[in-house]
Amino acid sequence: MDGKQLPLIVKIFGALCILVSLAFIVLIALILPSAIASFSREIYTDVSITVRIIYIILFICLFGLVVLPLLLGVMLFRSRRRFAANLTTVLMGLTAATALCDFMLSGANITDVFFGVIFALLFFISGYIDPSLEGERQLHRKLREMEDRSQDELGEMEGRDLTGKGYISLNFFNLFWVFVFCCILGVFVETIYCFFVNSELQDRAGLLFGPFSPIYGFGGLFLTLALNRFYKSPLIVVFIVSALIGGSFEYLTSWFMQSAFGIIAWDYTGTWLSIDGRTNGVYMIMWGLLGVFWIKLLLPGTLRVINLIHWKLRYTLTVFATVFIAVNIAMTLIAFDAWFERKSGNQAEIPVQQFFDQNFDDEWMQSRFQNMSIYPEDALRSN
């Protein structure tokens, strides 16, 4: 199917990609000398090394977003579906990285909508031209007729990796519900832990709505992805891999929250093997033990719970749950940004900021995120 001709509307889109890419390449060639001079004069003298790195990543991503559409347009004209689909995946990653860098440096602004539209368009194009997905669509009706019977026949192997290379099948359905399960489980465990340690019942959720903590969700997701092929490995191997992944994830999460919003949710400064106060030896050991416990004991039980969702409801329920979680995460990030702007003494300039100021003010945010403290001067954009 890779050589199957694409419809005219897709080739027109390819032509637009080529024209826009060429126009931006010419524009960049014209302004590049002055841009480099300005970058060297202002960026390298007035801000921290971290901000410089973010700007460099941003410029690299923008360069990719300018040049790669030219190649994408050519591939669409030649109906090279698989190569074009791979390019759209790369472009989606560059778009997300560019939006994240821009958000960290400038906060929420109108360009976020632009990046969202570009990402959605690329996602649609990728799904339409990918030859493997087209093959799946052609077989979809037949498979849906066979699904109920085949799932009943799988029995204990439902949701498992039937190739034997890993424990769980790494499809979107399994991974999404692992994420949700870990989001809820993490909040539950941390709430109980804090109650016994601090003798105080605190709200430990990490999103605006519901008992969800994406830190634990993504942590469980990364552990599942990394350890899936290690489920038969010796415990020491699982422990070491989990400790390294967990410590790295904890460090990067702390860094992002502080760099983007000036938020400090934990500080291990002065503790054993502390790394910039963002993680330490004790918590890396805990991550290692958690990984062993997760892959050897919890994941099999989690998979059985996931498989309780009736096959006929899985598509619809997963779509609605995915939309809810995505909107929840997006609104939480905007609420954090609005909180940052208020603490910085900046007035809301657009309606969406005013909405969050009115409905999620400082008192509400501090009550919801009780373990977080915000220091605007620590954020990159304050430098």
C-alpha cells in the first residue's frame, strides 16, 4: 500500500507544505545574520545557562519545523506513504517540543493554539496516509465481528504479549489504563503515607479534577514500558533499571515544575545522595523496590482489572476517558501558569486567564495542591 496514489487534496496539502517551507527558508536566510547577532548579544549575556539551552532546543525544533515540511511535501507528491507518515510523526514531536519550550519561556499565549492546530492537522494526516493504519481500517469490520469470540478464547492471555517478548501487550488501550490506574493508586498510597507520617489528611492530587496524580501515572507508564521485557529477569536487574528510571523521572519532573512555574513540590537538599534536591539515594532505592513490586506483583493484577472492561465498551470508554484526562492536564497547566502570573504581580490580559483567575484563585490552588509552594523568581521566564 506504500505506493498507492494519494488523493488530490492530500497532494495539494503537500504543495502548500513545499511553498510555505521554501518561503520560510528564504526568510530565515535573510534574517539569520541579525538573528544570530541578537541572540549572541542578549541571550548569552543576560540569562542563565539553562535558558540558553532551552532557546537552543527551541531554535533547533523551529529549524526542523521549517525544513522538514519541504521533504514531507515531496513525499506526499510521490505517494511515499510510509516515509511521509514517519515524517509527520517527527514533525508532531518537534511541534510538541516547540510548544513546551515556548510555554516554559513565555507562559500561555496565542501561539499555543497555533501549535495545537498544527499538531492536530499532522495527527490527522499521519493517520490517513499511514499504510499500516489503512490496512487496519480495511480489516476493521471483519475483526470487530471476530473480536468477542477471540477475546473469550484468549482467557488468561487476554492483554498479554502473545509474542512472549514482554509481559503486557504495549497497545494504547493497555498503556492508557495503566496510566489511569497508577494515577489513582499513587494518590491513594501517598495520602495514607502522609497521614501516618504527618498525622494530617492532605489532598495529594496533581490535577484540577479527580483523584489523579500524573506523576505516578507517567512513572507507572515508564516503568511498564522499560520493564516489560525484564519481567523474567533477575530481581537485581529489575531493581537497578527501576531505580535509574525512577530517579531520572523524579529529577526531570522537579526541574520542569520549577523551571516552568517556579513550583517546588519536594526538596531533598541535605539528604543522602541528594542530586540538586530533586531526587536522592533513598527515593531511588524506593523506585527500585517499587519497580520490582510493580512488574512482579501489581502489573498482572492490574491487567486483570483492565480486562474487566467489556470489549464492546472499550473503544468508547477509552476515547471519553482520554479526552477527559487530556483536558484535565491542559487545564491544570494553564491554572499553574495563571497562578504563576498572579504571584508575579501580572494582570490577566486575555479572557482565558481571567477565567482561571476567577475560578482557580490562589486560595483554591493552595488548597488543592497542598504540598506545593510557588516561587516565581525560580522560573526561567523570570530570569
